[in-house]
Amino acid sequence: MRQLAGNPFGKLKIAGIQFAADEIKLLAPCRPSKIVAIGLNYHSHAAELGYDLPRTPLIFLKPPSAVIGPVDCIVYPPLSAQVDFEGELGVVIGKKVRCIAPKDAAGCILGYTCFNDVTARDLQKEDGQWARAKGFDTFAAVGPIIETELDAGALKIETRLNGVVRQSGNTADLIFKVPELVSAVSQVMTLFPGDIIATGTPGGIGAMQPGDVVQVTIEGIGTLENTVRLAD
Ligand code: MG
């Protein structure tokens, strides 16, 4: 692996220093000012919950303090008794944008990453809104990379728990596609470089326990792997 100078939102140069993979710790590949997540955006997930299809994208926020990278642990909070995985395609914004049309959305996307929208399902049901359920520290796992050369229209997406496939979907099953999502969010709030839009999860969501290993794999991007542990 090679060290880069600069950042992916401006100019990047290869600095020349090379490291073996075991000499470095991969961090989250971006630092979002906000994470905008989409609820109920796969036909298969809407079907498993028995919900009608949304007429407009249902958006909610996850705080930047929730972000962890590809080798960090998801911390099981004492306030919850049901912590679920939600494997998702993450869209990484490349430049400041607001009120953009779907046809122009591709120009403001830097690339794509794997995202785990970790959710305290019991608190989500209890609260009626989702700030606690979606907002705990470590509840936004991102990585391992941002793939900048990718058509996100039909990518296989899988979540494994301890090696067993639990979610298996395809971004072709998205109710609202990536350009529509970027446009819809940008009608509400300005998007900044590094912001992430988590595009929703396919069917098959389920609970994790401390000690579990959860992997989100997206075709053309790679695998995001995190271990769940109890809080200190
Ligand atoms: Mg989600």
C-alpha cells in the first residue's frame, strides 16, 4: 500500500512511501459532516416488514460521531437489547452541492463504499423517531475503501454474520436509485465533500451479539468487516 499526499476531494499524489498491509491501520475512508440514511429503499426489505412502498425517499440522520473504520469494533450499548446489522451501499459525496437534478447527480459523487447502518431495533420501536436507535457511537461502519470507478446500478450486496450469509440483495432492487436519492437529499440540505448517503438495506436484517463478526460485501468495492463487543 502506498501513502498518498493531499486528499481525495482535491488533488491526490502518490507520496512514494510504501507499507505492508499489516503495518498500517485502515481508518474510515472519509469524515462526513453528516450521514444521510434512507429508510425502506429495497423492495425486499419493504416486503419483509409488510410496509407499503414509500412515495418519496424517507431520510434520517446519523451523527458523524458514530463513524468507525473497517477494523474498529461495533460497541453494543447497555441501553439496548437488540442491535441489528443493516448492510448498505454508501454514496460518498465529492463536492458541495444543493438542489441538484437527478440527471446531474453523478457529477457530485466521489465514489461508493460499504456501510453498516447499525440499529438498536428496540429503541427504534420505543422512541418513534430514530436519533437514539441509529446514533450510538460506532453505529456507522464505513469502508474499506471508496471505489471511484463504479456503476452502482446493479451491484450484488451481501451481509454475513459469522460467515453465514444473512442478507443477499442487488442495488437493482432499490426503490429510489442513487441519482434520485442524491437529488432528493440535496433539495433539503447542502451536501459537503465526504458526506455519506446510506442507500437503505435489503431484506434479511437481523440481530448481532457481542463477539459476532459482521461483514458487508459489495461487488466491485470489497468487504467491510467489524467485530461486535460489549461496552467497557
Ligand atoms: Mg438502514
